[in-house]
Amino acid sequence: MKKRKGQKNSEASQEDSPYISKNELDDAISKIKVRKALGEDEITGEMVKYSQEEDKQELLSLLNLIARKKETPKNYFQERR
């Protein structure tokens, strides 16, 4: 990526990295409140908060894919069920 005017080299290299880091995801997951109503996706806070590391990595990949393409992959959730 090109460096923006006034942007430091470290900032420019961050643009090439994932939109959401593993640490950011872990921090957000740690703040999830449990015992709340299901969302439209029928995923509970407990399911995310207590999921295996492999599942969290899959979630991180999905979130970064959505951020990069700026759209949700069609049929993503139906194919996974």
C-alpha cells in the first residue's frame, strides 16, 4: 500500500496487516456479556466466549474477509451448518 501524506512507515505497514488482530479479537471476546438474548444469527455470547482457539481463528478470518471485501460472503452461514 502507498504511504499517505504525513503517515509514518509503521502506520503504512499496519495497512497491509489484517484489519482485526488476534489481540483485538481476544479483547472484544473477553468483554462479551453472557446470558443475553440470541442475536439474529442464533449465536450466544457463551458460544463465542468459550469457543476453542480453532473456532476463534475461523471467526477472525471471517471478520477480516468481510472487512477486506466490505460484504458478507453469500451463503457463508448456510454452508457451515
